Amino acid sequence: MQSALRPEVFRALYKDFARQNPAWNEIPSTLGNVYRWDENSTYIQEPPFFDGFGMEAGKITEIKGAKALGIFGDSVTTDHISPAGSIKKDAPAGKFLIANGVQPVDFNSYGARRGNDRVMTRGTFANVRIKTRWSPAWKAG
């Protein structure tokens, strides 16, 4: 480990990375100050979380009519509601991928698709230990 952690070893290995790895230069890319999002990508999407985001703090207002998305016991942690592992074809995330032209053999994992909020949102409650009590009769109003 000591020989691998020396700065001169790192510099020697990576000083001319592009020339030593010509396939790296063949990867399509774009130039610019802002990333150009591919709207058709099922791996990475521009997340909606910052739509309308500004540098000034927003106004704090009263929340009315909100409903809980989940009520969990003490033994449920963020690990239980964070998508992990393989994506099943009958899960909401799997159905989303199929609807977007991805074959189940190419689903990969939630971890590989963590850059797509649409996949991750659908996978949030995919853990088999979490049960829903929502029914088709449940209404958001």
C-alpha cells in the first residue's frame, strides 16, 4: 500500500492517461459550461429538485392538507427505503424502464441508475419488508 500511495506513482500512472488509453478519447462528449442532459437517458436525468431554485431563501408558509407518505416503526431506517439491488421487471421501476424501451436483461441495478430520479423514486418503496396500506380508493384530495 505504501508504494501505491506515493504521489510520484500516481503521477506516473495518470500523467498521460488519454494517450495511454485511446478508447477514452472515443467516448462521445460535449463541451460547455453546463451539462447537456439527454432527455432519453434512463441512467441519468436532470432532477426536478432545483426547478425554480434561486439564491434567495424562499418564503416559509403554512403547510395545509399534507398527507404522510409513510409511517414507519423504530426499526425502519433510510436503508429500508433507499432502493438497492436488482430491479425487478414487475416493480414500478422495472415497468418504467420497460415503458422506456429497456429490456429486463439491461435493467442493471438501482445503484447503477441512481442518477435517474424517475427510477429511484419508483424504487423507494421496493423493499419487500415495507408494506403499503394504500388502496385504489385512496385519493390525494
